[in-house]
Amino acid sequence: MVPWLNVVIVVSDNGRFGGKFVDRRHWRKSYPSFPRFKCPRCSQGLLTSNKDSFILKQPEHIRRDIGEAGIDMAAGRFSGFLMCNFKFCGEVVVVAGDYQEHVHYQYDDRVDEEVPDVTTTYTPGFFSPPPCIIALPKKLTDKVEEHLSDAFGLLWVDAAACANRLRIAVEYLLDQLAVPRKGKRRNGKNGDLDLSERIEALDIVRPGHKSALNALRHVGNTGSHEGTADFEDVLDCFELLEDAMLELIEERKQKLEETAKRLSQKRGKPQA
Ligand SMILES: [Zn+2]
């Protein structure tokens, strides 16, 4: 292990950009080409795909099956690199998964015949390091950040595990917001509060986030108990959590209200 390598990763910005970050157009199960994701290490660069680094391999059993079915396509596994275009960072992200190539024939009047047009679709199953799906507030505790960073990677590997990790991140977010883990339960007895009871406790002091956090709890529970979660539902959870963190940790609305108040007071002063 190279000691400085670990330090570089720990002190990196790691998605702590502030502000809203999630862009639903960026997050899909499959891509014809990879969008320019924000670099997971720095806040400056975008990830550009190096076409030459992409390797596509078709297993023999798939080649045989496609041949027997008489379909004009190819399918198999791919790997490639995406690189940060900020020259002082230059992070390298590896991506791997499945691909499909479909051949369409289109008439080309220049050559007076039908010519093949190949479209490739990449379905990533792994990114390392994974792109940040939402922005992490600067004041987020290490525990919340750790689970969210893991969730970014798990989205591609196992959406149910990702949903479960988001649920755990909510538990630690409530710790950061000083919501106790023990107290009077719904049944009137003292004991360990479950997540639902903790969300209720938060709602008393910081109202307005109960339904968003409960949605994360429900999707996380389904992920844990049934082992499945819908990719789009998990993206909804990321988006809900990003908005909740902007209000609860960065206090966006409160800061904007303070700015508005300050400006009104300034303009309201009698002219000299
Ligand atoms: Zn970078």
C-alpha cells in the first residue's frame, strides 16, 4: 500500500461541490455513449471517454446463440476508461459491463444500395471510482458521506443494495441532526427508536421532510427484505435526499431568506 495514495483519496473533494447536482439525464441503465459525468475526485473536471480504451469481447456461447437465432447483432462484455479533463486532476475511472451491437440497414443514395449502420449500447455494471450521483454538502459527517459514496457505486452493481445503503445514510443523517436513537417509542415504552419514529421526531423540530425521508425508508426496506429495487425509484431517492440535505444541512431556504431580508433592509433605509 502506498500511504500517500490513500491520503490523496481521503482529502479529495469527492463530490463536495455544494448546490444541486443530480441530473436525471445522466443516470440511465444503458448508454449509446457515456455522458460527461462530473469527475468523482475534483469539482473542476468532466469525465471524457477514451474510445481507444474501450474493449468489447463477445463470448462464444452468445455468438452461437445469436447465429442460431439468425439475428444481425452482437453482444458481450466491455471495459473502458473515462478520464477527467482537468489537467491537474486527470482522474481515471474504469467502467465495465455488458454491450449490445445492433445492425440497421439504411439506403444510401450516394452508393445506391443499403449500407449497415451499427449502434452500440453499453450497460455498465461497475464504475471505479463511481461518479457522484448527488452533491454532498460540505458539512456532511464522514459517516453519512461514507455510506453515500458506497451507494454511488452500488447503483450500478445492485440497486437493492444501493437503496439499503441510502436508508442507512438517512439514519446517520438523523444522528448529524441530533435526532436521538433512543427515547419514548410509539407504544409508550422507552427503547431503541426505529427509523420511522426518528423521522417523526425530526419532523417536530425541522418539519417538511417527513415524506421524502419516509420514501427513502420504504424503498430501502423493500431493497433489504425483497432484494429488489427499481433503478428509477432509487434515482428518485437520490434526488429526494439531495433536496433534503440542501435544506437540513446547508439550510438553503433559510440563507436565501436572510439574503432577501438583508437586501430589503438595505433598500428600505432612508436616502441620505
Ligand atoms: Zn478530476
